[in-house]
Amino acid sequence: MDPLITIETLAPAAYARSLDELADLLHHCVAAGAPVGFLWPFSPADARAYFADLVPAVDAGKRIVIVAKAEGRIVGAMQLDLDMPQSQPHRAGGRKLLVHDSVRKRGVGTALMYAMEDEARSAGRTLVDFIAVAGGAPEKLYVSIGYTVAGVIPHYDRRPDGTPCDTAVLYKHLI
Ligand SMILES: CC(C)(COP(=O)(O)OP(=O)(O)OC[C@H]1O[C@@H](n2cnc3c(N)ncnc32)[C@H](O)[C@@H]1OP(=O)(O)O)[C@@H](O)C(=O)NCCC(=O)NCCS
């Protein structure tokens, strides 16, 4: 990865201080058309509200937020959801990989994914799964680092402009 970019897990206090920067990143990605769960119109305030809603989960250690920084500023983010049903103590969910387009194709997304997996292992989890838009750059990245596409659900989601898109269900057993 680009040596000027660092990866770090945000402790709860740092997460609370980072809401505006995380919101900037999410708003930037959605404005550019990334299908990550939101429809236009999507304001910076909407993006901040999404991350603010996660504060209790981050405080409780149920949601881990990992960021990439360049010159001290957040340029990428990935989340690990540890809040699973009682019967799935071995499982964790990957959530919302976001990389600012100014630093794409430098290995930041891949580094965030590996950092997320390290956090999952540290929490004793041996299976990570998530959904992602099918057939695009994100799916290619996930498969390149060992994720398996369990299947594709047609018209599962919508892009920010409202057009339907297909969604891949991905998983990886951590060893
Ligand atoms: C998908 C996304 C996270 C990828 O982030 P990224 O930081 O560009 O990912 P990486 O750099 O690790 O890998 C992307 C590509 O760059 C290549 N790459 C990595 N390091 C590189 C380097 N130093 N030089 C040249 N290419 C490099 C990778 O091999 C990969 O190539 P490929 O597309 O041919 O497979 C980013 O495009 C993004 O944030 N998109 C918008 C949000 C989104 O859709 N998120 C996914 C939700 S499911």
C-alpha cells in the first residue's frame, strides 16, 4: 500500500471525534454513485446521522471502525459488525468499505479489508460475511483476497439514483 497512508482502528473517543470526516467520506462516495445503502438526495448531514447512530454500538464494542488516513485525514473506512445472534459467536459482518477516489487503486481498500479481518480474528471470529454490489470493482477486490461469492440476488438493492442493482453474498473463513 501507499507508504504515506496509515490504517488504524478508532477507539470510541476517536470515533466520536471523527464523525464529520467519516461523513465527508460517505457523502463523497454516495455523491459519486456508490451503492452503499443510500439514495439521492443524500446530504452531508444525512451521512453524519448515519455514523452518529453507530456511536452506541462503537461504545459497546459491537461495531469496530477502521480508517485509512493520509496526512492525518480520513480517506478510507471499513466497519466490522460483531453484533451477531447468540448462535453465531464465530461470525462477524463486514460493512461499508469506502475509499476516497483521490487514493483509489493504491491498495487502501485491500489494506482496510485485511485490517478488518485482523479485528475479527482478535475478537475470536472465524467467519466474515457481507453483501456487495455484484459484478463490479468491489466484488473483484473481495474475490482477489479470498472471499467466495455464495450467490447473487437480482435486484436486491438500488443505486443512489434509484436504478436496481444485483447483490453478491460473500464470505470467508478466517484461518
Ligand atoms: C471498491 C473500493 C473500496 C476499492 O478501493 P481501492 O482502495 O481502490 O482498492 P485497492 O486499491 O485495494 O484495489 C483496487 C484495484 O487497485 C489495484 N491496486 C492496488 N494497489 C495498487 C498499486 N499500488 N498500483 C496500481 N494498482 C493497484 C488492485 O490490484 C485492484 O485492481 P483491480 O481493480 O484490477 O482488481 C473503492 O473503489 C470505493 O470506495 N468505491 C466506492 C464505495 C464502494 O462501492 N464500496 C464497496 C461497497 S460493497
